[in-house]
Amino acid sequence: MTEWSLPVLLAGLHDEIQQRLERSRKRFGHPGTKGDASENIWLELLKLYLPQRYQVAKAHVVDSKGAFSDQIDVVVFDRQYTPFILQSEGQTVIPAESVYAAFEAKQSADADLVAYAQKKVASVRRLHRTSLPIPHAGGVFAPKPLIPILGGILTFESDWTPVFGQPLKRALQSADAEGRLDLGCIAAHGYFCIGPKKRRYDTFPGGKPATAFLLKLISLLQFSGTVPMIDVQAYARWLGRDGSTRPAARGNPGRARTGPSPARRPRRARS
């Protein structure tokens, strides 16, 4: 009878992801098709192995003021406490309060991808988020502080040599707090993660990167805690008029904690 081996199981998880990414790189010549295949592999990995309280999708993110993020390749979001996820013509739209993490997934890492991912992550973080007081048997808890939204990249290869040298670190450190990338996986080589004081990046070359990255992401999500109690009525006020660009007036359901207003509004998605 074959004995179970935890090292073999964990290594097998990485090997499967790396092989699938490598096959998609070789099989598909069109860059767009290659990119879509990579996104799907990462989406399937996270859907399968993240705890069920988390959901994963390619999506736009919307806030209660009507602002939208760019389209994000991989969004990790709450489904346990989130009352609604919008679907329109095959597109997924997630309320900003529900988002735990946003990743850009491509075949290879370079300076352009890092800058692009920083822009995408910033388009999510700048959205307005609400947080209502939480009722309980003995009264009401104060609004929960907003959780930090993680941002990162997911690739198979890298255009840099060495992969985790100064060019990568300079690109990562070029962003402000809104666009900061917290972690990323380059499946053929290793993964990186920002240090606890947010001042420098730690890199972890070799090993079984896809598995190591997955476990690191789960650990960070555990420390993120739970998403805030969303102010559903802040979204409902947009039902005031058909086709209206102004939300209807509403009552005050309680004092809500809110995130910063968007520095600029991304272009609205068309329905």
C-alpha cells in the first residue's frame, strides 16, 4: 500500500500549475489567447484551493457612488456576507466592500506589466467603501475598519535576468500606496511579498512557487479578517430613476464608516 506524503502532495500542486502554464505558452500563438489561458489557470487554482468563504472571478468593481474600477483579471472577494454580486452580459461586477485582493495575470513579468498591474490595483483601492454599525444581542458594534485590499501579479515567466534582481524591485517600489503590489508569483522561478513594514520586498526563489504563493496568500487573507457590513441602501438609491445619473435621496440607516472618495473616476462600464 502506498504511503501518503505531504511534501509530494504540495509539490504536485505546484508541478500541475507550472505544467499547465507552460503548455498554454507553447500551444497558443496569439498573445490574447495566451493571456486568457493563463488567467483561467490561476482562477481555477484559487477557486479550488481557497476556503469557500472566498470567491474568485474576473470582474469589475463598483462603489456606491457609481464609480467603476478597470477590469481585473483575478478578484478575490467575499460571498459569505456580501448580499449581491451583479451579472450583466457575461460580465461580473462586485461591490467594493467585498474585495479582498486584485491580481493581474499574464504570461511573463516585466516593467510594463508591473506598472499596468499597479494602475489596475489602484483603480480598485481608490473606490469608495462603506461600513455600517453591526447589530448584536447586546446593542450595536461600531463600524468595522476597512480591510486593506491586497494587490499583485501572477505569471509563468519573467523577462528579467536575474528574475528577482534590482529591476523588479525598482519597478515594484515605484508605486504609491494606492498602486502598491503586495505579492506575486512567477511560477517558473519563485514568488515575492512585501515586508511587514511595507518598506522592502522579500523574494523567495526556487522551491515550489505556486504552492508557496497559495499558502502565503491564504495566510494574508486570514489576517485580513472579515469584510465590513456593506451599506446596501447606498447602492439601492441608484434605483431612484430609470437611466438617471443621479442617485435618489435616502434615509440614514446609521452612521457609516467610509473609505476615501475616488481621486478620479474611472470610465463607467456600459450596461
